[in-house]
Amino acid sequence: MIPRGGSNGLVRLDYQGTTANRQDDLQYANIQIQENRPRRNRNDDTTLAILRVPVNQCFPTRHIRHALWESLRLSAIATLFSRPIQQSSG
């Protein structure tokens, strides 16, 4: 669950490294929107949205923006998935 805090309006996009998904054996980049302020204490979470994006795969910018917005709106972790492109025969 992503906490709702009193944001001062200053946020940053922060790359938190990669994480593995045991279900599909892929590596995901962990990208977060965080309040750009110091933590008040150890339990003070500045994370507003979390997005996991498969490493070495391309996505349109609008998909990334939409996923971050949905994470923020729903207070949930969003993950982008890709589908194989169907080759047309002809």
C-alpha cells in the first residue's frame, strides 16, 4: 500500500534499481515517484507511486505515464507487461 502524505508539490522520478519476478523470470526496473523532501523519521515513506518496467523492453511514453498515474490514483504498484508482436504474413 502506498501512503498518502501531505506533499508540498515537489516530487522526483527515482530509479530504485531492478527486481526479479519469480513468475516470469524477468528483471524489472523499479521506478518511483517520491516526494522531494527529507524523511521525518524511519517510518516516514515519501513514495507516491511505484512502477515496474521489464528491463530491455521498450514502451511508449504514454503507457509509462498512464501506469504511474494509475499507481498514484489507486495507491497500488503498477507493472507494465509486453505482448509478442504478431507478424503479418503476406
